[in-house]
Amino acid sequence: MPLTIQSLAVYPIALNYVEPLKTSFGDNALKAAVVVQLCTAEGVCGWGEASVELSPGYGSETVGTAIHVIRNFIEPLLIGKTFADPPAVAKAMRSIRGHQHTRAGVEAAAWDAFAQFNNLSLAHYFATFLPEGHTPRATAPVGVSIGMQPTAEATLAIIRKRVKEGYNRIKLKITPGWDVELARAVRAEFPEILLMLDANSAYTLADAEHLKQLDAFNLLMVEQPLGHDDIYQHSKLQPQLKTRICLDESIKSTDDLHLALEIGAIRILNLKPARVGGFTESLSIYRVCAEHQLPLWIGGMLETGIGRAANLALASLPAVTLPCDISATDRYYVEDITEPPFRLNADSTITVPTGPGIGVAVQLDRIEKATAAWEAMHAYV
Ligand code: OSB
Ligand code: MG
């Protein structure tokens, strides 16, 4: 059944983190994003999160660019138009180049609305767009991402806490000068834990000899060591390492993934729906991973409950074979904008909501509070 899009409401938000995530590209002191509510003539409304950030550090988008692009370019393409399904909404936005996080946020709201309209959880609705056999699981495997700390001891203290909470996969952010010795210190105390490092593009091919030292630490993978838009040089680095390279930043489409596979630049994929422009492209990439048996996990942008619930639905699909960057609510926020909070199960999984659509209750009063906090900052718009 088609739906006619009637309105798009945009809420810029600011939320405080429980624990910020310092990376090689910077340190956002607080969570910024644009929450989107899409309402239809049929009376069903869906929620999506454009996981843009305070500054263009990971991707090129910000809160200001998201609002600009939605108001001036996406609304004219969607408002008053009728769509057969969410991929048709994605297709209508394809005339807009770039702005993946923004398009992903709007598309996510359409996915939520269509899934609700079909009375299916988002996970089960996704499965209707996949070949038979891709039945969602009740839970998704997850880990936790830890930012750069002033000392290795401070990092170890956080790892101890996270391991006690039940996370069985730890991801540490690295940068030149904060890598080999950190891994050595962690392995000395945690010889067995699933451990991976994320460089967020901090190295160049000239660092290959240095990066080879990481092979000593039985890492699950090293994420995006080289340029944020590079694929070619990763294909030159991978044969020099035993550690598998996972690409994040530089895979923005199914075509990018085909190229990376063809030239041997990738052994694992971190798939972020925001980075690739939404769930339609994510499902296309998911299928390529399944066909090539490329190990796959779902990454995160420290999303609020709106973005996280949708990512979790994708993470429940069976070709997602590695723990995802989708942690419990208390890793991110004291008070999230959805209820109930996501909790970690004893087996380092999170239970996927079963209600229609994203399956969590959006707290409009808290969104309005977070929008007031954003506006009080008078920042960057
Ligand atoms: O590189 O994966 C990344 C957050 C913002 C920007 C880039 C990255 C991240 C994360 C988030 O690692 C992990 C999470 O959402 O739990
Ligand atoms: Mg990453």
C-alpha cells in the first residue's frame, strides 16, 4: 500500500554524553543531530535520525547543512507525493548528491512509517526486501567503542568496567603515538577479549612498517587506517598486514564496496546506514556482503534511541556476523529521547524491539528539551 508524504518536521537536538568519544579527528563535547518526523496523509508518522555532528569531522555534514538540505531540497521532492515503498522515497532523493546522513535520516522516517503501516517491526519489514532466508534474529551481537584517554591506565579502567557490564568486544580509538603501546597494555591484562582498533583515517601508507607491529596483538580487525576517501591505498596496505582491514569512512555505496572487494582493500565491513545514505543502500550492501561472505557489522554514530533502534533492526539480520557498535543506552545518555532504554544482555547482545516500526516510544517532550538546548547554543546554523 502506498503512502503520501504530508509533512517533515525537523528537530535539531543537543544532548550531553555520558562518556565522550575522542577520536583521531576530534572530540565532540556533545551529541548533535537532526531528528525528523515524517507524517503521511494516511495518518501514520515515522521517526528518523540524521546523525550529522557538531562539526564536519567524520562526514562533511552538520546540523546546519541537514536543515538547509531538508527544507530547501528534500521537501520539494517529497511533500504531497505518493510512494510505493521506502526505496521509492530513496530514489526520489537520488537527485541530491552527497548529504548521505541527511537523506538517511529522512529515509529512516519513511521506513518507520511504512513498517508501522504494514504492522511489522522494522527488522521484519527489512526482511521483506531481502531474498528468502534472511530472517531477523531476536537479538543482535554488540560491543562498545572507547575513545582516546589521557593514559593507558585510564583506558584499562574503562575496559574493566565495560567487561564487567558484559561487553565481549572492545573497540579502541587510535592515532599515531597512541596505538602499539596501548594495544600491548590491553593485551597484557585481557589476552582473550575480542579487541579491535579504529584509526579514523589517521595513518598513511608510509606508516605500513609501524602498523605491522599491530599484528602481534591478535586483533579482530583494524578499522579505516588510511584516508577517509581512499580505497586504493588500503589495497596496498592489506597484503602487508596479517590483521584484517575493516573499512568504514571510505565505503559510501555498493559500488565502493565492489571496488574494494575487487582490489583486495577490505576484509571486513563496518556498515553505517547514515554513511551510505540510508537503509535502501544498506540493504543493497548487506546483500553484497552476504553473497561474498564478507564479515559484516553495523557501525554507529552515537545515535539517540531513534537512530539506534533502526540500526538494531538492521543488525538483527543474519549476515551481520560480527559485534556491532550499538551499545546500551547508559553508554551514551543519562536520559535518551526514546523509551525503554536499551539494555545489554548477558551474552553481549541487545534485544531487538518487536513492536511496529522502530518499536520504541519517542518522547516528544524530551526532543523539545533537546531542541531548546541546541537553540540555546546559537551554534553553527
Ligand atoms: O568511526 O565508528 C566511527 C562515532 C562517530 C564518528 C565515527 C565513529 C563513531 C563510533 C561510534 O565509533 C560508536 C557508537 O556509536 O557506539
Ligand atoms: Mg570507524
